[in-house]
Amino acid sequence: MYNVTYTGSPPKKQRFVLRSYDINAGMVVRIHYPDAMSYSLLKNGKVIEFNMWDENARMYGRVNSIFCGENRYIGV
């Protein structure tokens, strides 16, 4: 689990890479952005949509680690 907090302006583009001999290895990157801009997550040039709204939790669905790039947005 990696928590990223920017002390200045966040970069326009950034890349996270996990290298492992274990095919089941994974990582979670949580980024706290200092602004209310809209951001997109891309994998191999394609946008990965964020998890759908969970009516029971009253927020976007949690990350269940089902696929690479799974993400959610928590509004400010």
C-alpha cells in the first residue's frame, strides 16, 4: 500500500510500475490530490472507469482488487 500526497502541484502525467516474479503480486496506490480537478486513469492507452456508485455505502464502490487499474474517486 502506497500513500501519495503532493506538497505542490501534481504532475500532469505519472506512471507506477510493479515489477515482480510473483504473478499474484499487486499494489495499491492511494493519491490525495490537493485540488478538485478531474483525473483519468489509463492502462495501455485506454481509460479505466472508476467503480460504480454503491447505494448502500453512499459512495463509489470499494476497490476489490479484481483487475489491474481498478479505482474509485472519493469527493472532497
